[in-house]
Amino acid sequence: MTYEGHGDRDVSAAAEAVVTALRDLAGQRPGEITLLDGFPDTELDGWPVRVPEAVRVVLRALGGVTAGRQRYAFGPSGRPRVRSTTEGATWALTPRGDVLTVAGGGTAPDWGPVLSVARVDEYAFTVEAPGFVPWLENLVRRLVEGTPPDRTGPFEAPPFTIAAVPSIEVAEGPDAELAALVGTGHSLVDVADLRDLPGYPCAISWEPYFTYDGGTADTSGSDVDYRLVGGGRVLLLESDVSGDFLGRPVRRHRIPDDAAATAVSRLQALARRFPRLVTLAEGTADAELDQWPVPVPPDVRTVLRAIGEVRVAGMPALRLMPGEPWQRVDAALDRIIGGDGGPYWPLARVGHGPRSVSLAHVRIDSATGQWGYVVSVPGGADALRDEPELVLLAESLPALLLTVVGVVEEAVRQAPARGSDPASLIIGATRWFTPNTGEPWTMPVPVEEWAGSPDPLRARAAAFPPGSHAADLRDSPVPTDLCFYRAESWRWHRTLDRLHFLGGGQVVVAVAEPDHQGCPFPVPVRPAPPGAADVSGRPRRDG
């Protein structure tokens, strides 16, 4: 293994030198530095991580170092000290587990790199050294100099820093080696490239995607999962958002330009291969599409010409053409989600019972006629008024169908290994069709916060009555829950009057009933555009 500044040196010889230096220091300062007993090879062979030869040179001689109040215990003691990953395992070097080293793959002579998680900030990560032996050399140097061996104090910043970047950016980027380590990427996972750091110690500039500001949405149970992969070449930082709002924008997967045609061809291929799992209905001719009460742009026509319905075992059926009784949306619900004149297209009725049913539908931009975001809302007007919420399912109808394809393909791939049928896996993978299922929560804000915004959609949202709340879904993960009633500023006694979907659902505004919004004037409602209607053909009302 090559270390920065060391060249292709003999790591085992360096390990022997470290052992000698530590023994000398312990002899010179017996009241301050203590060496713990080492381990026999038979015990090292039983560890859950591979122990390469250079590391064995150290561990045969000593099992840790105590310097002042800082204790480094290299072997297992007390609680589990190993975190397994698909690439190997990480091994704690202190009883608190705040320093980790990853077992290198193949025939690497050393562990590496060594990563510390600062005690003053549980989300502050620093790469202390490229390997276990260099880390020990640095420890010896600090002991000789008389500086504190624990470099994670609040007043000593690392001399080098790199920034973590979104994993999706890496997955879709030009670096093939890094993309292979990251895989497809995820909106809540960032990547720190450790292959060529500027020096050591090197801090990772990063922050989690969740926030505690402004109160929490529910349980405030968010955490961060970090793991080293590729033999320590990459650090993955994942925000596990649980009970808190999202605190910063995310990167989403790019939707291909040919998403509609690709979705159609892949769905048709799945239906041919697995006819009991995927069933497709025939599409609709252009002449009939021209008679629909909503505009049908070219990309949507590509889908609708070929497919009229998608039925996947374990997933709500997606009805792409009109005709089902449930598509005639109840007047009270229609007033809340479409009474402002914004057309929409129902796709699925999810769940059962008056309080548990949801309506998945596509939002259509009344200004451009483009079919926009796919969302799901509670299917009962009373439930939506009391607890205004929705879930973002996809950025478009083609994108939703591509997601369905991915869910089916993954279920088919995993089913044999798990000993289960694909439908059961599909059920678990599509619970987000119903709002408030535990997906990350996008934070709603009072519209007053967007006053003067240069963004056209945010500026439109800011024009709604004071007390209204808005959320921007353009930089949220997919899926994401949007629960207006969980916002601290949306008081529990507020009752929703209407939801307004701007830009085809990119920005959503919740307007409280006049008596509950804290202002003396009624909610303004824009008149419906001429000819706008839902799929039942019933013209929209503007009041």
C-alpha cells in the first residue's frame, strides 16, 4: 500500500518501528503511557475482520495504548466493535468507537484509512491517516511532542478539507471507478472521495439532510449512517431522516429524455416475461385522446397510445384512461384539490375505507397543459381538511412508470434469494402510495418567508393570504411526504380550505379556512380556465 509521503515502503518494517517507539515511550514515561497486552495469532484469526501482516506485527506486541485519559483499545472488549458492510468491516480503535478503521481488501498489508467522528459534533468526520500504521506513527509523534493524542478537540481544525458531494451526482458523472463504488446513488446519500486526499488529517465538509430547526415533525429520531467502501476508497454518508424535516435540497436522479418510450418498452417486456405479475391494458387512439377534457402532450401520448392500465401484483392498479367510477372525484374533495381551476388526472385509488383511502393523481399545469408531478392525497375531504398532507410519487407519469419497472425488476431479482414471491416484496416497496408513510418530510413554511423571492413559483406562492403555508417539492427526494399540519407554524386548530398546485405541482400551497388563517379577508380563488374539467367531464367550479 502506498501512503502519502512514504512511497512504496515496507509497511511491516514501519509497524515494527512503531512498536519499538511505543515501548521506548512507555519505558520513559511509565506513569503516563501504558501498553496493553497483545494477541496471539490464533485469536487474530478469529476476528470478524481480516488482520493483514503489518497490523499483526503491531497487535502481536500490544493490544492498545493508554496515554493520560485517552485509551485506544485495538482488540474487542465490551460492546461489539465491528460494523459489517458488503466491502468488509470497520473496526473501532477506542472504547467509545469514535475512531474506525476499515479492513482493506485483497492482499493489502495494512488496514486503512482511519476515520474519526468528532465527539463535539457527531456528524463531523475526519480522515486521520491513510492506514493503521501511519495513524500509529502520528500517535507516536504527538506523544513525543507532548501534544494531546486525541486530536478531536474543538479548537484544533484539521489542516486539510474536502467536500462530500451527492451520490447521484457521482453515479451519473464521468468517473467510472467512483461511480462503480457508489452504484445508482440515492438522494439522501453523499460521497467523500478518499482516493487522493490533499493531506492528513483531512476533514470532510458535510451536513445531514435533516434539520432540527423550527421543531420536529414527529419523533426526532434522525441519525447518520456512515460506511467506508471499496477498501476505504470512498466514504458514504447517509441521512436517515426519521421524525424530522428535510433541511436542505437534495439531488434527484435525472429523468431521461426518452422516459416515456423507455417506460412503455420495459413494461411491455415485463408483461411478456411475467404475465402473472404484470398485466397491461390496451392504449387509447389519438382521436379519442383529442376528446379528453384535459390536454394530452406528446410525452404522455406516447404512454397512453400503448398502455391504458398497469396492473402489478402487490401494487395499486394504475388506471391511465377514464371510465372507472372512482375517478369521479367527490365534489368536496375536488374543491380542495382542484377547485382553483388546476386540472388533474386520477391514476389510482389506494386503500380501503373512508379514512384510509388515498387518491393518486397527476397534476396538470393549467398555463402550459403539461402533465407534471404525480401526488397522492387522502381520498376523503374531511381527512384532508383536518390533516392536510400528500406524498410526492414521481416527477411525471413516465417517471412513475419507470419507478414501477424498477420495483418489479428488483422484486424479481431478490425473490429467489429471500425465499418469497415478488408480489410480497412489491407490497413493501410501494407503501409510499399512501401519504405519511414515514418517508422524509419536506418542510412547509409560511408564505410570508418567500416575499420578494426571485423564483416565479415562490413569488406566486407568497401572494396567497398571510397564514398560508407552502412547500417547494423541486428539491425534495422522491418519494417525500408533505404534511402541512406537522409544521410548528401550522397550528393544530387550523383547518384546510384548499391546496393550490403551482407549476404542475412543483410548489404546493395550503390555504387555511378564513376563520383559521388569522386574517380578516377571504381566500382569493382564481377562476378556472375555459373548458377545464376532471376526468368525469364535470366542469370545474371556481368557488
